[in-house]
Amino acid sequence: MTRPFLKMNGLGNDFIVIDARNSGFAPRTEDIRAWGDRASGIGFDQLIAIEGSSTGDAFMRVWNSDGGTVETCGNALRCVGWVLDKATDNSELTIDTLGGPTTAKVLEADARTGMVSVDMGKPRLNWDQIPLSEEMDTLRLELQIGPIDAPLYHTPVAVSMGNPHVVFFVDDVMAVDVERSGSLIEHHPLFPKGVNVEFAQVMDRNTIRMRVWERGAGITKACGTGACATLVAAARRGLTERHGNVIMDGGPLHILWRALDDHVIMTGPVEVEFEGQLDG
């Protein structure tokens, strides 16, 4: 059978989005990997299914291009919010995920683009919420990349935004070998569920330049939850204010870690690239 999809992206972090609210969708791992292959398939970072929800407007399910299921995806939440906004008059949309509930609000929209804000909820900062395999101060993890006596990067911050992140602060983010360093940390024993790895350079009190290695996807142009985690990590360290722009390879997201309730608000663009039919 064939199934219609939208190819969408948020700052270059790209997805196949399937509306599965009226029909089941349980793709095989080998199919996801084939569809996600950029040389022989459609190519994407994540596969997204919009499913029905008894507690919200929809449930968003996420698979990485390697076929593994993950808890959530910030850029995809904005895309799903844009899709749902086309079919409802609700000013705020509740989107459930394996990482917890979120709310989305479409600020601007036309036929193929939009600007969407998502309330990602509170960051999770305790060691068992990341999760880590042992109790540790998440503000300064005992973790390093490189020789013990001269590490390249060390003492990162751990944050969960519904999925696990570890943020290394560096002097020059463009000098980082993200593929080599990120792949070393992704499956480190300290992270029993794997981890997304961010390398961040603080430019000023309201601007961070960040690059990311996503577990199960590798280097991506942007990561919404990673941008949220990076701003939270920087603010916890006292390096930035609680709001600012996180600039990634694909462009900037505005992140606000709201003092009133500790919720993290992510705002940024979405785009529809094309429509197609998925075989399988």
C-alpha cells in the first residue's frame, strides 16, 4: 500500500510526516532505514507519525533514521503543530509525546511555511531524570573527551527535555570534530539510553552558537530539544540570560526558559519541502 506524506523541515532538520490518526502505522526498522537513506531513499533525520490521543489534539511518535524510537523532537513538534493548525480552530494545540505533553501555537502560517512556538515544559535536571547510570552532579558531569591529562572537552552539563542531552561548552565550535566527538559520547556507559551531544560557544549573554550530534541520526542542521537544553545549560552555568537565540548550522531558534514556571518556550520556523507517497 502507499501512504501520503509531507516532507518538512525546521531549520534544515528534516522529516517525513505521516498523518496516521485514522489508520495504523507500524513501520519496520528496515523500511525506516531504507526511506531515510539519503543516497537511495527519500532521506530524512526523523520519521514522524501523527496519531490520535485521548488527552490532547494528537500524539507524535518519532523514529530516527536508524530505525530506533525516541521520546520527542522539538523541530518536529513545530512541524506537527503547523499540520494540526490546518485542521482546527484551537489557538493552542496539545501534542503528546513519549517524553511528555507539549503545547504548540502557530504564530504565522501560509501554504508552505510557518512560525511556531512550543511550550516544551520544564527541563529535567536530576541525574535519574536524564537518565545517568550513576548519581552525579548534572551541572558538571565527570566526563571528558581526549587524554586524561589534556582533554579536548570536559565537564559538560546534562539536561533532559523529554530526551537526554549533554552540552559541552567550547571556545570555538567550528573547530570541533562533531562526528568523531559526538559518536564517542552518544553510547557512553554513563547514558543508558544514549544521549544527544551539543557543542556550544557562548557569543554573548543572549546568543549561543551550537552544533549537534543526534543519537540515531548523526550530525543534523538543527535540534529543537538540543537548542532548549543548550540555553538551559548555559543559564544554569551563569553564562547567559534565561532567554536568547541558539544559532545552529540551519539557523536560529529563540529559546526562553521562563522564570515564572520554569517552562522552556521554543520559537522558530517550519517549511514544507514537498508531498509524496510512501511505499510499504
